[in-house]
Amino acid sequence: MAQSKLVRSDTDKMVAGVCGGLAAYLDIDPVLVRLAFVVLFFASGIGFPIYLILWVVMPRAATASESDAVVIQDNIKEMKEAVSANAGKIGRPATVGVVFILLGLYFLLEQFGWAGWLGGAFWPLVIIGLGVVLLIRRRG
């Protein structure tokens, strides 16, 4: 039986519990929901923004009875803490590794003709991402 209210999962989560909560609500396997987000990400790039939006608006089971404003504030605070906690784990070798992975992924997608959605935005996105990482490291 499907859940009566759409909430993020506290038990079946890899990042924020969005896919686990959607799967419980739809009464399907969470792997299928995660796979759908990955396909949406690579097919059109929309999977990641959708996930972030759902992370912000979907309450956890513990905060499901709170008002929408409280839920959104709580979720944004949780998202900020998650990013801050994990930003310090990336060292210089890991940063270089991530850049190489992104470059390799971009060139692979370009070979298959699937990089059209990135267009000329790839290098600016890489530079912006590196700038964000450097700023986070400097503040911490």
C-alpha cells in the first residue's frame, strides 16, 4: 500500500531521501526512481534540479505536520549543512580527480552526440564550480 503523504525517507536514502520517499509514495522500487533521476540527468539535465527542488519542498516524516515555510527553512538548513560537511572532505587530489572525471564525461558524451544540452556552457560551469569549491575551502 502506498504512503498517504509524500515525505522524504529517513531509512531508504542515499543523499536526502527524496527517491526513497517518492518510491514509498508510489509503491515502487527505489532503484527505479533513482534510475529515473539519472536518466533525466543525462538525457536533458533536468534530473538534478528536480531533485534539489524536491529536497527543498518535501518534508521529512518528522516535520510533515509543520507549515510549509518551516519545512522549507528546515530543508534548506539541512541542505546547507550537508554541503558544508561534505565540502571539507574533498582534498586537492580529489578535486583534480573530479575535474578529470567531468572532463572525461563531457568528452564521452560529446563522442556520442549527447553533449548538446551542455553546449558552450561546459567550461563556464567547470570554472564556476572550481570557484565555489575554492571559496568554500577558504572560508572553512
